Amino acid sequence: AISSTTRHKDIHSQSCFICYISLSFLRMMSQGRGSAVAALMVMSLLVLLHCEVAEAATYTVGGAGGWTLNVVNWPKGKRFRAGDILQYGSDSNAVGLKSIANGAKPASIYIPKELQFKYDPSLHNVVGVGKVGYSTCKTLRGAKVYQTGNERIRLVKGQNFFVCNFPGHCESGMKIAVTAV
């Protein structure tokens, strides 16, 4: 793991290098040694180099056992962000971007994590519920029920709650609460 001090020094060094290259390039341009297109290409490259990319991670809800009984403690110790994708089923190719315009910190691109819910839809389902539904294991009429085993849900900022509403499953720990920052 890279310490925050080392990371800050690396970012500072990278910024200084970008400034040096930019000034050198501008000096060349003022002496008539380049074209506007070349300047635009170099500046675009420098902006891309200055971006910080957060890598995507894929989590299988419940670990190797998948979405099943006793997964209630699975989210503990994991950090989720608003915009992360909860994926139901085995299609792990979905990736989304959270843009700077939508709240990512400047000079960063965030690639959301994927959460896969693997389960047999003839034995289980996934239902999005509120805090009361989560704690009482009761789903309201009209609640969104996922039952094909191939859905994805993007987390919203704050608390997100999911249960299985097959009889006795939620009460047996087939529920998760995920807080996205």
C-alpha cells in the first residue's frame, strides 16, 4: 500500500513535471516552432496524465457462497461509493463512470465497483427496501423485486437495503445494508 505522504509527493512531482513541459512547449510555440494542432494534442495528453484513476473492484455478495442465507455481515469492512453498481447475476462486464461534473473530486476519474448477486432465482430473490423493511424483514406492496438473477443496481448516496423476501430467508440473515459515501 502507498502511504498518503508518498502519494502526495508523487502527485506533486507529476504536477511539477506537467508544468515544466507545458512552459517548455509554450516557449517553443512562441518561437514559431509548432502548430496549434500539436499544442492541443500535447495539452490534452498532459491533462489525461494529470488525472487520477480509481480502479474498479468486483465483489461477489456473500463471497464464494453467493447471495444466500447468513450474508447479513458481508458488507462489514467494505467501502462503497454512491454510483457503485450492484449487479445481480453473472454478467461482470458492466462498468460505469462517475464524472467530475457529477461530484467526483477534481483531477479524478472514478470507475465504480461492481457487486454481483449470484443466486438461483427459483430459490431466492432480491428486494430493495427501506430501513424499516430491512429491520422487520417486511416488504411493502409495490417494492421492486428482482427475480431473474441478472439485474444491476447503482447505489445511491446514503443507506441502501436489500433482502430476500422468500419466507424465512430475511429472518435467516439473507439481507444486506450498504452505506455509500
